[in-house]
Amino acid sequence: MADKLRLMAVHAHPDDESSKGAASMARYIAEGHDVMVVTCTDGGAGSILNPAMDRPDVLENIIEVRREEMARAAKILGIQHRWLGFKDSGLPEGDPLPPLPEGCFALVPLEESVPSLVEAIRDFRPHVVVTYDENGGYPHPDHIRTHEISMAALDAAADPAYQPELGEAWETLKVYYGHGFSRAKIVAFHEAMEARGMESPYTEWLANWSTDRPDVMDRVTTQVECADYFDVRDEALKAHATQIDPTSRWFGIPMELQREIWPTEEYELVRSLVDSTLPENDLFAGVKV
């Protein structure tokens, strides 16, 4: 891996990059490759989840605060970063669900939103792109829209006839989905902590977990060893202080236990123009420059 390879991760909001695949990105940066995160929305509708940041000055300037948080996280991870700048759709709650706000990312027609991501792809020219699955990882309208814009933009970016003013056509060699939480992973941590006489932060979560759907691990093709970078991931997460409470269950599992029980991050290979053998342990498997 002496030659630089390029990985792009497309995310919905600032903080998503640090909670989904951050340790993998930090590993590839450490190995000398280039990583870019594209954030689709401004994060302006996100709830403040850290009581210490629930202040009027933060609420009044939430978009600017979240831009500053994203810049800190990007510096910690060592990644390049690009905003698409769409309006955060928020997560509608209630029964019936309220309408989404006018002009938000989830409602912008793809023919209007896709060009901005096409331009980013053609500028950065990634060998590998990671995005969300068709469910968005979880059913947030911006996450689902991120899946849709990603898949449409990957096709459009490779088409020389599509808006050539956005740059020279580029075909990404491999495309991966990231998924939501795995019950198998949470159970592994829960049982490991209880076996060591520690209190698990996941007892209530698991008790309420519906088992109607298959575990996302059933779809995983690729597990990237990145335990040495879990501390970098956690520091990047903490940089998003409005979203991450440092006393929350995110940080309830001792680091050494995490590294022992589950030292990988998981992905599903969904498109490939190169030869690689499944299961994989590297997003760049089969890619040559």
C-alpha cells in the first residue's frame, strides 16, 4: 500500500462521520492514504443531546457551532472535509408524523442535489466510496436521502455526458454500505461486561430491542481491523459536543474490552469493478493504482 489510495465517506450530518466508520478512516489516514468526508446537511435541526451544551448561545448559533465541531473532528481524524450545504430535515416525531420543513435536504429533488455530490466525486476521484444502505442505517429522512443521492451521483459522476462542466468523469471502483447498530455486537459487549462482573450500559436497550428483523451482520462482507484507532474515533466523537455527552453509554465500554471483543468496523460491499475475495478485511482490497 505504498501508493496513495482515496476513500470518500458520504454522511448526512456533522457527527455521523465520527460515529460511523471513524476508526477505519483514521487507520487509512495513518497508512498514508487520502480520506474525504462529504457532509450533506448543515446539522441545524439536530437536537442538543449533551446537557452541558444546552444553552441559549448554542441554540441561537447552532449551525455555526456545528461547523466548528465538524472542523475539530476533521482535524482529529486527519480527513479532508466538504459540505454540500443542504438544510437539515430534522427527525419528525409524532403520530401522524408532521411534514418535513420546506426546502430541506430530504425534499430537494435529486436532479437538484446530485450535481453537488458529482462535483465532489470528480474533484476527489475516490477509489472507494462508503455511504448508507437503503434504510439509511436508521430511518432518518436525511440518511435515506444520503443513500439516494450517493447512488445517483456515483452513476452520474462516471458518465462523461453528465454535466461535463462539473469535471472529468470518474468511476469509483468499489462502493460499500454502512449499516445501523448490530444486535450481535451489542450482545457481545453486554455479555463480556457481565462475565467480568461489570454493569452493562446496554441492559435496557437489549430488553427493548425488536428481533423481528435480521441482524445487520447478516449483510456484512468486510470487517476492517481498526482497534488501534478507537481512541481517535472517541476524540472525534467528543468534538461534536452538542451531540455527544461524554458520560453517555457511547463511552460505557472500557477501551481494552472493546479492542478485545470487537476490534473491527463493518461494511457491505455492494458494487465492485475489481477482484477481491469475500469476506474482506480491507476496503481497498483488490484496488491498485
